[in-house]
Amino acid sequence: MLRQIVAAIADLSGIAAITLGGSTAAGFTDASSDLDVYVFYHAPLAAAADRAVRLRSFADEGTLVVGISNFGLEDHLHVQQKLVELIYLDLDRLSAEAKQAYGQGMSSEGYTTALLNILVRGQVFHDATGEVTALHARLQAGYPEPTRARLLRGYPEVLRYYLDLLRISQQRDDLLFVQHMRYSAQMIFFNLLFALNRQYHPGGKRLLIHARCCAIQPPDLAERWDDISRLPAHDGALADRLEALIDDLFQLIEADQ
């Protein structure tokens, strides 16, 4: 199927490389999994109408939708009843992001290196100029230390602040904001965990499965996060158990420094 997609669109304007990613590339597929195909391009990319002509030739009838922009540019179709998502990524932007990662470092609360992970983990099926293969090799050779340093230095304080806000929100019975703070704390926690282990961030899905690859982690990580995720927002144990887990992570970060 993927080779059929490559043959159909590889010569369209702007397209530089095509890789297979997502759960299929990672080996985590289940009955609900779709096929994530990453299409790297240099602007200007072929127009939606031109892409549609090529994709319609093998898409299941009536399933093709092009130009979806909810989470960046995507085209969706079904092939033999299986959902295929073509996700278009600007290769110039990714190259600049990789350069920054190794230069001044990247910094954000969550998913900081998730786009770079797409380059690291993707299975290359087309790479006309070798650019994606070269980026893959550079990223695979070593995690960007300036990015790691910025994250581990700058975000433990933010994580602690969000925990304080969670406690205050519980006292106010502002349960919607408690939920928001729980998610924000989770986002920073895993961003720090993967950086600590020099692992590129895998994205939002199956975090606990991906965390198994982290040699440095708090004890009983999966069980404790499972517990924290299930506690009601008003439960007083939520902040205490989250704080204990965060403290364990901070001890590991301090030991690393």
C-alpha cells in the first residue's frame, strides 16, 4: 500500500521524501490503528487538486478528503477499508528546528522534540535528495544536549508551580482547572522524563508504553500514573500522589546534574 502511495505522489511539486510513521512504524498497531504517512516537502507544495487526482486513483470510493488543516496539513483516504493519513511537513522548517536543537536548544512545556522524533523513527520509503536520511542520521547520532539542558534547567520550577495551582484549584472547587493543571503537569513531566533519558518525545499517545524505554525513571512509574489519571479531580490524594511522583523525578534530574 505504501509503495502505491509513493508511486502516485513522489513526483508531485515540492515533495522531497515520504516515510512511514506512527504506531505502525513503532510496532504498536491494534485494530483501531490507521496508517500515518509523513510527506516532507519544500514549498510550494503541489495544490490540493493535483494531490487529489493522484490519490483518488486508488482510494476507496468516496473516502478521499484533501486539505484538512486541523493539526497541520493532511489528506485522508481509505485504501481497502483502512484509514490512511498523509501528514505534510515542511522540510525546511524541520531542518531549522534540528539546527536550533543542537545550537541554542529548543524549549517548550511539552512535546519539544516530537517532530524530530518523526524523523528519527520513520521508515524511509522515498528520499529523492537524501535530506531526510541525513537528518535522521544526525539526530540518531546523539540527542541534542543544548535542548536537554534547557528543558531540565527551566521546567522543574514550572512543574512545581502547576502543582501549587492544582492544590489551590481544589480548595476553590474549580474542578475544570484542576483537570487542566493535571494535564499540564503530565505534559511537562513526560517532556522532562524523555529529555532526561535522551529520548526524543514520542508524542501524546501510549506514553507509558514509550516510557518503558527510559532507563532512568521513578519507581512504579506506570502504576502511579495510572492511579493519578483515574483519581477524581476533587480527591485530596491527587495532589499528594502527583507531588510524590514529581519529587522522585526531580531527585533523578538533580542526580544527573
